[in-house]
Amino acid sequence: MDATGAGTRRRSSGRASLDGGLLLFRVDGVPVLLAPSWWIGALVVVVLYAPLAGRLLPGAGPATGWVLAAAFAVLLALSVLAHELGHCLVALRLGIPVRRVRLFLLGGLSEVGRTPRTPAYEGLVAAAGPVVSILLAGLCGLLLLAVPSGGITWLLVAECAVANLAVGVFNLLPGLPLDGGRMLRAGVWALTGTRLKGTRAGVAGGWLVATALLVWALWGLAAGSDDRWLRLGVCVVTASFVVVGASGELAAESRRSWPDGLVLTDLVRPVLQLPAESPVSDALAASAGRGVVLVRADGVAAGLLDEASAQRLAESSPHAPAEQAAEPIRAETVLLVSDPGEEVAERVREAPAWQFLVVDEEGRPAGVLRREDLRAALTEPRR
């Protein structure tokens, strides 16, 4: 959802996830992963922060400076983790599935499995992360009052306060893919009734944020500030992330947008119900461009006829039961006639299937939607 250098759950094998991230733990079944790139980001933070740490604690040797720099990298990661868990838990409480939480390079990401259906949900999920970060920064600030100043303990608590404050404040900047950009999108969406307009506003904000970061980094170099190299490294990486993330948000929004006047029922193919034990050659001949639901003798649907599989099966065993060429009907491949168009587009894009059963409010088959038919309708210009 956002990053601090920076918004179908996947199972892992052992301690490594399928995509190479290290599985740390799970929250409500959601895997929390540490991406390999995090180690690179941590190393950059340590190298750039160590000289500054030595100056913040006069009299400390080089080894102490490196230890404090490493501690800051870990505290920054924990701050990002707390931030992302705020997003994750609020999304789950609102009924929005979360695929995974991932820490990478200088940031983190909570990958939701479905776009929030209302501006309010979008705003609540986006605001959760900064709220957690700012609360933690405030608690650390209060703790500083009870810790003797000037020592290592005081500096560690101060690092924790600064890390959380930086994560919270930065993510409130009004540009996608940051939380502030998502909150901006929610506001524009609520005012205009169009999510796409909100996304465009957030993308414009993202470009402004990236520009401001680069200007701030160059200003630090020109002024010779003590943290100029740390600032430059973080700002360049972060600006790149913001630009790439904003472009990705706009591309994703364009794919999920639903043209005015397009009706789901205009896209579905007629549905034909056949016994699951019908010869595959007969089922294939009867399909004739229609969707075929294969039903067992007990009335339970065996699946949708997969024409490619049926063609191969018919060539070798034309009298084999059509059920052997059926594609299972799963929850993610069933659509309601009343589903909003944008939700239909998103579900079709994410589900690993090429055809979907469309049912009415009472669960009766109303047609079959094929992926290529929807793609053609979304890409061809409307008259």
C-alpha cells in the first residue's frame, strides 16, 4: 500500500516464500515477508548513518557508531512493519483480503487482494498506517523524558521516535503510492463519484512529491548539511519508488475502469446445462459458442466445459464423459449479475481462469463470461 523509502494468500515452503522472501511470521494467516532487497537497504542506511551517529554521541568510537547505525536500520524496519500491520489489520477488519505484508529495500508494502469498494474504506485503510506510526513516535517521545539524555539508551529511543515520525509523516505526503495519495484519491473519489479521477489526482501528487524529494536532496548537498549523503541516497531511492508506484497505480486503474454504458449481461454468452456424463464429443458440438455447465446426477455442478481440453479429449476418446474436460467452478470464478463493473474487471484480471459463471441473485446460471470477451470490450473504443 505504501512505502517508507516510502499500499489469494501465498503459502511458503519452510522459511522461504515462493517469491524468495523470508517468511517472518503470519498475522491472521497473512504472511509477513522480508524481501532480499531489504538487506541492501539496511546496508545503505548503516553505511550512510554511521558517521552521523558518531557525531551525535561525542566520545563514542567508530565501533559504537556502526552499532548505532545498525540499530537504526533495525528500528526503521520495525517502524515500517508496525506501519504496515496497521494497514493489514484494518483491511482485514473491513473484510478486505490481504495477500501478504512485505518489507523491502527502504520500505514496506501491504498487498490487498481486492480494491476497497468505497472511498471511506480506502481512506480508513490508508490512514491506519500513519496513525500507528505517529502514535509510536509520540510514545517514544514521552519515553525520552524518562531516560537520561546523552547516553546510548537515550539515542536509541530517539532513533525509534525519529524512525516512526519519519515513516508516518512521509507517508502522509499527498501522492500515490503513499498513504497520503490514497487518502487524496479517497477524497476526490468521494467528491466526484469516480475513482479514476481520484487516482489521477494522486498520481499528479506523486510526481510533485518525487520532485520535492530531489530538490530537498540537492539543497542538502549545496548547503553542506551533515546528513547530505544519507539524504541524497534515501531521496533518490524514494523518488524512484514514488514515480514507479504512481505510474503503476494509473496503469492498474486504467485496466480496472469500466466504460460508461457497458452492461455485464451484454458480454455473457448463453449458458447450456448438460449432464456431466454426456459424451465429450456431443458436449463440444452442443456448445457452439455457448458456455456449458456440466451437472452431475445429484444436481451438483461438476464444472464448466473447457473447450480446449474437450477438443483434445474428443480426438482420442470421443465417448469419454464430458466431466473429464471440465474446469472446476470456484468461488473466484462465480460472478453476480449485480456485481459492479469495476469489481468484475478486477476479479477477472486476478483469477487464474479463462471463463466465469455469471449467476442471478438466486444463484441460477445467467451466462458465461469469457476473459477474451471482457478484454475486447474494455479495450475497444465505445461509440
